[in-house]
Amino acid sequence: MLKSVLKIVVVLVLALGGGIWSVDLVLDRFGGFGELKVGVWSAYPAAGTTDADPYSKARAARKAYLALGAAEGLSFYARHDSNGRELRRNCIYQLDGLTPPARFWTLYAAAPDLEPIPQREELQTALHSRSLLYDDDGSISITIGPDASPKNWLPVQGSGNFVLVMTLYNTPAASSSGLSDLVMPRIIPTAGQEACRG
């Protein structure tokens, strides 16, 4: 009798532990259904709507994340550079090109779990569309990396991989009519010996 009770307890512990572990893994690794890809950038237009998939809703609840509604804006995530390699904090990148039309947008570096990367006290943690120097054609050029750079610079400290998060506010890109002809900036790794440390 005691053997069968012990077996049942072990099976229940394994089932519950395995279930919790698999859900945790899926919420961390699976982006969700309805992904919109523009180059290396990904977005989930339905994330802040009633049509959001269960994984998006569970991830938002777990992280206490309030997704933007379709009329409010759209967040894009880049985990790789334009060559397909994962973004690393000890490397230098150049974000170049035009951004989709938006009243306002922000750009910040986040850990793979999308928590913003903390910076030293005197460094800014994010950039926004009204604080940048633009080229004559309206495009942007932002240096992303650990070392200070002239013009537009987004500092990224520490080691390991990171994700770039660009959130467009009050943009036609958030509606279904604005999704067809989107163009996002490229993320180009800087060539040379100083491009990556370590």
C-alpha cells in the first residue's frame, strides 16, 4: 500500500514539475502566433487586443506587462543583426535607415527576457525620436554598443545577448492597412578589431 502511494506521489510531482517547467520554457522562448516579420524585426500586432493568443496573454500576465492596443502603437523586437547573428552586448552595431511613420517612437536594449538592461547612472537607458540627430533624407544612424560614440549612441553594458525594442506610438503600422509596406532600420555589425570585446 505504501509503495503504491509513494509511486502516485512521485508521478504527481513529476507531472506537475514537468508541466510547470514546460509552460515556463514556452513562455520564455515562444514569441506567439500572428508574428509580423520585417527584416530582423518581429512584432505581434494582436498582442494588445482581445484577439491575442493565450501565450501572449499568459506572458503579459506573468511579467505584469501592459500591451499597447491596436490604436496606440506597436512594439518591434530585434534579436539578430542583419547578418543573422544574435545581438551581443560586447559588440558594436550601427542601426541605419528609415523608421515607419509614427508620432513618437522609443528604442532601448533589453535582456532576452525583455527586461531593460540597467545602465550606469550617468548613461541614458533609451532613445526617443525627438532626441536624435537625423540625416538629410530623414533616416537615422545610431551606434549601439558599450563604447561612447559621437552623434546618436545607445549604450549597452554587460555581457551576453540582448534584444532591441523599438516601440512606435500612434502609427499607421499598428493597423492592418499599414502593415504591408513597412520598412525598418537595418542593424549592421561594425567591422574591425574593436567591433567585439572578448
